[in-house]
Amino acid sequence: MDDDDIVVEDDEALKTFLPGGFGKQDKGANVALQFERSKRQHQEKPTLHDGSNIEQASKGSRASRPGDRDHDDADKDDDEESEDEEESEEEDEYPTSHELVLKTHERSITSMTLDPSGSRLITASTDCTVKFHDFASMTPTTLRAFKSVDPTATKTSASSETHPIHHVEFNPVSPSSILVISATPQAKILSRDGEPLAESVKGDMYLRDMHNTKGHISEITTGTWHPTNRDLCVTAGTDSTLRIWDCSIRMRQKDVIVHKSRVAGSAGRTRMTAISWGSSPQGNSSCLVAAALDGSLVMWNGEGPYNRPTAEIRDAHQRDTWTGGLDISSDGRTVVTRGGDDTIKLWDTRKFKTPISSVGHPSTTSQYPTTAIKFSPTSTSIITGSPTGSLHILNPATLHPEHTTPITPSSPLISLLWHPKLNQILTGSANAETHVLYNPFLSHRGALDILSRAPKRRHIDDDPTLTTDLSLGLSSDIIAPNGTLNHNNNRSSASDRGKPLTGLTASGRSRDPRRPHIPLTTPFAKSQPDARHVRDNIPLSGMRDEDPREALLKYAEKAEREPMFTNAWAKTQPRTIYADVSDGEEPEKKKVRKG
């Protein structure tokens, strides 16, 4: 080899480090690459009720036929091609080929809602917060909520009373208001930006007749809006009542529906677990369906009167099991329920007596009462979750799974939503993750808008692991209490690994273990000055801790020597003379006059 020939080895790291060109750089987004990164890798086949794969069952049946073994080798290529075609058909039929993950909560997600336009997502969790997400402001690197609201917080202190959130729902007719149901007897109406608009009244718990109370007397479990009337909503509580509210007059109670349980020993009361308010597109009246803890399923005319139900099924599900999933189809003809007795049942509202079909499905309502089951926007499919974290898309006629795909393995799927305009499926899991499933060719807006934007470039100062807060001192200044140093104090547990060290937790503490916890200033502490302020600014404040008798006696000699008030007659005042009484004698007692 000649000396003039220079061999340069390809170094990918060096190419990545060096700029590709000079001048103005293109900040556009590589949309195709971002879609490819969000593509889901795990896609399962439809399964039968016994857990076997449909394709495997069909292959086994074909292999068992006589005369087919000779053609197995010749048909292998055809089978592989058919499998690829079926996979592509399944991905094209349901929007589950790609996903976007949001991690904004700290505990399990109980409910979620999207406005009719699909631009704002609101999620609720057992961490007592409601998170507001705006698809228009998020990028692939800034997937976070722009606002967090605790609707049950009444004080600014960390010790204030908070409650888990059971249900949140946008008003389908007027998306400027949101119904929020927490584990309290009072429901709240929030604005689109999280500001409180109205709150229901708490009823009198000492009244026996529930018709005479002005509100719920115990915890509310769920609620929903009227499908066509923007001013009406209904709430279901553990006091065996459904209450319809008129939100145009600051949540005034309009009607009370008392469900009388027929179980022996229940005193006519039970807990209402789920509710749904559906309408018929043919212009018929709406229907109101509710489930109770005693296993009953009750239906009323949605427009009233509510004196007696139009239909009632006493043993729809097993008694004392929580039926958390309930939904009505878009045509108002079928109702699907998911009970705590590990069954899913389909009912016909025109013949509300026996289920059309029933299948077994493991339930998680004993631990997560808000486990949902929903119809698709066109009512051609039913979606629900499983304790293993898989999404099941069922056939509404037979309730057989047409498509099953894992979302959060080993973490139950709780809340579900299939938006009609976006054609995207949103799921909330027990591990506090929100998954947005979509298909680039079938879905619209939503997650597609996020991945179509260029990722926000993070500065090196945005990484808390590479920077130092000057208020804590330099990195070489290590302050160890009692002369001990724990090198593992940066992350106290394995669950804290991977979390940022900036910001505050839900309890108000800093995520950085090096920063001391500063207690919040409560309203009581603001009105109470400290000891130094009292000592320096309030005269004679030190006399609070002094004995008043000792304080007076120290001036006794001075008052006798230099009297202030009796100095004018000090020389003319006669001397007091007391009678001399010996120790053995007793003074004479005064004689009592006899009247």
C-alpha cells in the first residue's frame, strides 16, 4: 500500500457528534421515524374461552384430517402468507397498531374522559388528583399534564382531607363543564380549565325517608350526564338512591329515585354500583339503567316519571358482588354489564328479563370498583380489560374475543375509552399509565398530532442528574448529619429509580432527598407570631411566664418605705395597734344579738 493512500475507519459515534452541515439547521420532525418508534411489538391472536388460539385450533383440526399430512410441507408457504395477511387485516380493522404512553399519575387510574372534539384529555386517579392534558401543547418529549386539580382539597396544608376520584366525564352536549365524582357525598362540576363551578348539597343523614333529603347522605359511587339535555346529570350513591340534578341552577336536586332492595335483612337498602344514561337515535325517549350490590339490574324511563321502574332483573349478577362495568349501545337496544361474579352479560332493553348471551371473564372489581366495559362508537364491538393487563375486543353478538392485545402486562386494565372522532382507544391501568392506542391510517388527530411535531430539544441544564442546585451547595460540599454518609440516599427505594429529582410529590415534599422538607404554612400559623417577634415588639411580653405573686411581693418593701398613694397623710395617720394575745388564750368571740 502506498504512503499516499489514507484509510479512514467509519466511526458512527464521531459522525453523530460532528454537525452534518453549517448554517441554519432544519428543525423539522421525522414523522415516519416517530411513528415507527411508537409501533407496538406485541400483537396477540384472538383467543377462545378456554385460552387457546383460534388459528392453532383451526390448524389442529386440519392436521387431524386423514390425507392432509402429505400436503403439510407444500402448504407451509401458503400458511405463512395467510398469517401475514391476517395480521395486517387485524391491524387495519382496529386502531391498536401503535401506542403513546402518558405517565402523569402516581396511582391507579380510575376514570378518563375526552371532550367531543378530542383535544383535551382528563384523567382521574386514586392519588386524589385530576390531570388535564392538552394534545395541542404536547410533543413527543413533553408528555405531561398542564394542570393538576384536587377537587376535594379544602385547605392549603398538606394534612388537609382528600379523597380518591371515582369518575370524571365531559358534558357531551356542552363540553365546557365536567362532572367529577369523588368518594364523598357531594358531586362537583368543574370548568374546562379545572375551576369549580357548582357543588351538590349533602343530605341529612338522620332522615329515614330518602325522598325528603336534599342530597346524598353517604359516598357517591358514580354518575353520568344526560345524553341530550346539557343541564341534567345523575349520581348514584351508597344510600340506595339515584339523584337527578339540574345544573343550570347550581346543582339543584330535581328528582330522587329510591331503589328498594328485596334482599332479606337489608332493610330495603343497597349500594348502587354503576349507572348509564342512553338515548335512541330514532327519537324515542332515553333509558336509565343502574346496577346494585344486591345483584339487581334496574331500568327506568330516562324522561320520567321515576316512581316505578319500567323493568327490573333481581338476579342479574351474583349477590354481594360489585358490578362496576355498565354501558348502553348507541341505538339504545342492548346493555352490557361486567359483574364481580366473573361474567359479562348482554341484555336486550326490549325484552329485559334474561340475558342474550353470557360469557366468563375474570373480574377486578373487588380491588378496583371502577373497572369499565364500553361499546365502540358504532356499537359493533365491545372493549374491556383483564387482570393480566390485556385489552379484549369482543363481538357484541356472541361476546367472543375478536382481538386481544397486551397493554400493561401483570397490571390490571381499569378504565377504557374509544373516542368516535379520533378513532383511538385510551386505557388506564393500575400502574398509573395511560395508553393511547391508534393507527396512523385509521385514526385522526390526537396522538397523531403529538407525533407529527418535532421533539423539544432539552438543554443540558434540564437534566437534574448533570446539574447542581447552588442553594444546596457545591457538589464537593457534603453535609452529613452525625458524621455519617449514606451513598445510597439519592434513591431510597427501587420504586423511586427513574423518577426525576425536581418538583414536588403529591404530599408536598421535594423529590430531591438532599433538600430539607419545609413544612407548609397553615392559616393558623400565619395568625400566630413566633416567640422572637412577641419578645421584641410587644412590651412587657416577658411577664407572661412570671408568677404574679412573686412579681408583687418584690415591691413590698419599696411600697412600705416610699408609699405612693398614702404619702399625703403619712405623718398624721395613727399607728395600728393590735391586741396582744398569748399562745394559750383564745380571742373573745363576738356576742350574737338576739332579735
